[in-house]
Amino acid sequence: MTTERVPPPRGLLLTPGAGADRHHHTLLAVERAVLDAIGLPVARIDFPYRLAGRRAPDRPPVAIAHLEAEAGRLADEWGCGVEHLVLGGRSFGGRMCSMAVAQGLPAAGLALLSYPLHPPGKPDRLRVEHFGDLRVPVLFVGGDRDPFGSPAEFDARVPAIPGPVTQQWLPGAHDVRGQDAAVADAVVRWMTGLIGS
């Protein structure tokens, strides 16, 4: 297994979890921190179901097609290639970004916040079938008591990812309430490392 040589990031695209929109407090905190500490442009986007006022999340093909279109639009706007964008977000959004990259969408890395490794109480229904196709740097930030996946469960599954993986665990569950600054700091430190590598 080999990792791809990825270019340094020149922008960050953030996506929300299934029950939230692009104004989620954690995404806002990450955006502010990246702008202040690194100065790279950041965009928070919604998925089509949210834009249409629906509650049920899009199926992966719809969400992934939207991500591809938005990544292309932002790359044009920011004057870089799609491969210079870090893609990521919370829960469902981060999972869709990881699936898009596994299916061939270029990226400088994946910032996956509260990644839903499996549905709560259903550890046998893993959402890791695409991990072997993630050949870019990956950051996981989550709560150490997240019912969607514990640190031990992640430790058992992330070796399937060929790209370099960084994990940051914080006190809390799926929403890691009160930890926005720590989540944002983890993203900033990781992205700073990508820029310097």
C-alpha cells in the first residue's frame, strides 16, 4: 500500500452532520481558527437536502456529487486545484467527504470530526469499507465517549487507511460539547503540519 504525494492545502471545505447545517458551532469555531491562525480560505457548505428544506439526509451518490461540484467551484474561486483543498466536517458530512475522496475526488487531506464509525449500539454495522482507498492525510477528532465509535474501535480500524492518520480524542460524546476550541486547535495544528511538510 502506498500513499499519494499530496500538495499543501490552500483552502478548507467544511460540511455539517445530518442533523445540522453549515452554521453548526463547531464548524464556525474551526473556520475562525483556521482563518486566524493560518489565513487560508474556508467555506462551510450545506448538502442538497438541507438547501431544499428537507430533514432526511441525501443518499451518498447525491451528497458526493454535490461535494465534487462545490469543491470544483471553490477551487476555481480560490485559484487552485481541487487537490489543494482539505475536505471534511462533522459526522455525516465528514463521512461523505471521505467517501468522495475514496471514489477519486482529489484532496490535500481529510479533517473528520466526530466520524460515525458505526450507528450507536450497532458496532457490527461499520462504515469503513472505503478506508483502504484513503491515500491522503486523515485527521480524526472526536469524543472519548462517542457512541458512534470509541477510541479503541478506531484504533482497530484506522490501520486499513494507507494515508497518514492523526487521532485526537477529547472528553465528551458525539458533539463534544464545550470543546470547540480544542477541536479547532487540533485542526489548525494538523493543517499547519501539512503546509510545512
